[in-house]
Amino acid sequence: MLRHTVIGLGLIFILALVLIGQQAPAPPQRGAAPPREPKIVRIDPAFDAIAPANAQIEKVAGGFGFVEGPVWTRQGSLLLSDIPGNAIMRVGPAGQTSVFRQPIYYGTGYRQGFHIGSNGLTLDREGRVVIAEHGNRRVTRLEITGELTVLADKVEGKRLNSPNDVVVKSDGSIYFTDPPYGLPQQNTDPAKEIPYSGVYRIQNGKVELLTKDVQWPNGIGFSPDERFLYVANSDPMNRVWMRFPVQANGTLGAGAPFYTVPADGPGGIPDGLKLDTLGNLYGTGPGGIWVISPDGKLLGRFEPPEVAANVAWGDDGKTLYMTARTSLYRVRLNVGGKQPCC
């Protein structure tokens, strides 16, 4: 009788785990992944104008917990978030690594190594670092003096979920995504106060919801002329990059799918993104960084040895840096993108 009881409880436990797993998509996997050979996949002839024939993916630095949110600074170095390490790290062009700021999260209630640190990073027009903070559930700005200014932590009196990625428009307004990845139980977390995931704007000290039509908003970026805002949807059931027209007043029009990962495509979800000066989208997603033309045609992929999470332009503006699990990689290209610092 006891044996049957134990087996029955085991089946109930397994069933409970399955049901819990169906409630929400898992966050991007943290930690190391089996190494693979770096690869540049050329799908459309137009890709040859982007990546020279001798282009190679090279490792710049490694040994991190899980890296995200890279941004090139006016000091000629790259900042990136080590999320479980609860730190923002600085990496020089030769790969020299140092701590830029630590800790990010000071509170309690998160298990060690969880999504406690910062995620997306960018610069404002004055070169100050703007930070999407997971554990602290807010967007902040690091002043030149070293002091930290909270730009957004609530909307209509309710705490944000866990700001994920952030971009600054040319007029100085700040746009950010707010999925629940930083909450231990995500959508079912008892601390969650907003019943949806949103894309927001911070302007003149006011936090404004722009859309809640993206189930799991993640990476975010503007087209070169700022006529469109691109948002990655990290929903494994709807793996798509969305495109929203930007209205004259900075709000968003109705969004539409820009590019959808084929159902038979590799596993993984859209994550961070950037655009180049020609309007091509570089979206981290299944298998690597998907390069998609402004008219929605897949041109090629960059596949570093580890699964990529985000990208940034650095060096001369034509070097694409890739944060991928525990390491930072780069590839030198024929085209580049506008750096937030310049």
C-alpha cells in the first residue's frame, strides 16, 4: 500500500510540474551551453554586402555568469550586464575586463544567481548610462557623479514587472520593455502588480504605457529614421519581431509582425536587437543573430559558439558585439549602426 502511495504522489508531482511549465514561457536560459564552432550563414546575396568574405566571429572575453545588454561608451569600452553576477562589467577592445558597478540589486527574496542584476543598457544624449534593472524592477540613470537617479519604477501607482531592454530616442525620451522575467514566478508571482507586459515611454518625468499588445516584450530598437520601433516577442508560441509605426508625438500606432520565426525553425526565442544604418534588423534569436532587411527578408545569420542574447555596435561603429551566455564575441562588418554615445 505504501509503495502505491509513493508512486501516486510521484505522478501527481510530475503532473504539477508539467502544468506549471505551461503557465508561461521560460526566460532565456542562463548559464553555459555546449560549445560549437562559430558560423556565418549566408542566405541571401545581399548579405555579402554586410559581412565581408573574410569575416570571422572572435571571442573577446569570457567567464561571466550570463551576459546581456551591451553598450559602447564614449570612453572606448563596452559595458554589459552580468545578470546573475549582479554586476555591470566593463570590457576593453583587447578583452580586458573590470567591474564597472556592483551590486545592482541590494534587496532580499531572490535566490543566489537568479535574475537579480541589470539587463538592457544604453546611453542618453549626455552619455549617461541608462539601466533596465531586473531585481529592483525599475529604470535608472547613472549620473556623471556616480549617483543613481530612478527614472521609472511605477506606472499609475503600480510597480513595474522587471524592465528588460531600453533605448533612447533622439528627442531624449526613453522607451523600454517590461516583461516579468525578473520575477521568480514570472506571471504568477504574488509580487506582480501589473496584469500585462508593456512597452513604455519615459518623457518629462512621466511614465506612459504605449502598448500591451506584445505578450513577452524583450529587445527594442528604432529604425535609423525613427519612423518605426521594433520589439522582440520572446513568446515560444509566437516567436516574432514586431514593428510599430512611431507617431509624430512619439506614441505608437498599431503594430504588425515584421518577421516570424518559421515553425520548423531551430529552438529558441527572439531576444535583444539592434539596427544598422541601412535599416537592417539584427535580432538575437534561435541559433544566433538573424539579419533581416527592412522589407522583412532574412539575409543571413551570425552564429557564435554560445547562444546569443543581445548585440551592440562598437569600435568604429562597424563592429557587432554579441553577448552570448558566458562570453562576449564580435564580428567586423562592412556596415554599422548608430552608437548611442555618438
